[in-house]
Amino acid sequence: MMITILGPTATGKTRLAANVAHRLDGEIISADSRQVYRGMDIGTGKDYGDYLVGGHKIPFHLVDIADPGYEYSVFEFREDFLKTYQDIINRGKQAILCGGTGLYLESVLSGYKFVKVPVNSALRENLSSKSLDDLNSILSDYRPFHNTTDSTNRERTIRAIEIEEYNRFHLARAGDFPQIQSLIFGIRFDRQVVRNRITERLKARLDNGMTEEVRALLAKGLKPGQLCFYGLEYRYLTDFVTGKITYNEMFSLLNTAIHQFAKRQMTWFRRMEKRGFIIHWIDGNLQDDEKFHFILNILEKPIGV
């Protein structure tokens, strides 16, 4: 039985997953669409210290596996996840899936068959004259954004609409991916607490070199447009370091954007529940031991109870 730990940004998912892995001889599989990129550490929230528990480094996977500028896809994630998952269980370890990217999580937990969606030239022609705001409005009618880059990049937004329109008529289940049994746990705080945690974490990351990280990526040859593709921190920090906005504007816009992103994450998780996924919600204010025992109690219950 796999364990899945999810939740919106800044709720302590990785720390909890590492504590659980330490006690259950487990390994963590990341389900974060941006932590796959090397050199994008502070902006994507790679808190490597969270993987150190009791002096032991908890093994983790699918972090730092692609170069910045490369567009890693959900198809690749599913393939990489399955190889990693099978290796972990073959070695007799506990697999723990941990992250906040709803699409990645659901792509594994649902067992849906994913197909590469063909180009719809007629649809693209129809969308070509619409503004980005209009495109975002159309996309929002299909589903909540799983990634802020859907809403800030015109080409990605059109592609997202194209995929959703295709799925309306071609949705298929299972067949190319095994059904993996998992108990799902979510970390939840009151909305205002999450907002405060996001703001404090943003301040800490800026103090710890997040702006310098963006400058270093640009110095290595990445174009501003490439960095903006990754949304959130990279979009607004790139605008700041290239002189488009002031530091205060950057902080205000970015802080608001992360709050909105956390809200969209919760919307995605609630939608998962409506579609039949059972998420055991954990009070984020509990101590680490209390959170672990909450999970352990669910794990030890007979199936169906």
C-alpha cells in the first residue's frame, strides 16, 4: 500500500513525508512539477534539510532530473514514477508519494489512460484572435489551473484548452497504467494561517538568495521568456531583475500569486474528493509525532473500516 501526502504549498508536506519515511523504512517520490529541474532550488521550494531526520538522509526521487529550459511532461512523470515505484517496492521499502501538483498526483492515483493529444488546427484558429484573459476564462470553464503557467503563457493556455476539449470526447480509463492502491493524506490549515505561512516563507527565501538564483540562471544562458514559463517566483523575479518592475511590486505581485496558487491547489484536491478519492485530512497544527500517529492509525485499520 503506497502512502500519498498532499496539500497546498507551505503546509509542510515534505517534512511530514520524511518523518513517515524515517519511521516506516520508506522512500519519497516527489510529485512536484517544478522540482524536477536542476538549479531551480530556492524558487521551487527544495528544502533539502527536510529530508534529514534524526541524522539520517531520507532517500528521495524525481527531484533534479531535468535541465532548466526543458519542458518536462506529465507523460514523462508517469513513466519515471512507475520505474521508481517498482524499484522501491522491489527492495521491500515503503513508497511515499509527496507533492502538491494535482495533475501529477491524479495521473498516478487515478490510473487513467493518458494519450498524447493531437493538434486541433480548427480550434487553434478559432482561439487565435482571443486575448489571454479570454483564453483563461475559457480554460477555467473546463477545470481549475494545475499550474500558474497555464494562465500566464498564451501558447500553453491554448494547448491546455486543446487538451481539455479533446478529453471531453476521448477520456479513457486504465489500460496503460497499473492501478496503484494508496492511502491519501492531506495537510490542512485555516486559510489565513496558510496565507501567513506563504508570506513568511517568501520573505525567508528572498533573504536566502532566491533573487540571486534567478540571476544565475539568466547568466547561464536561459532567456527571460524561458524562466517566465515556470511561473510564480520565476516570472516575477525575472521581471524584477530585468527592470520591468520594482522590488516592492515584485514582492506584492508574487505574494498574491502564491496565495492564489494555494487556493487553486485546494480546489483541485476538493475536486479529487468529489471524483471519489478519499483524502484523510490532518490538522497542520499538530506536532510531528501526532501527525505520524494519525497516519499510523489509518494504516493499521482493516480495509473497509
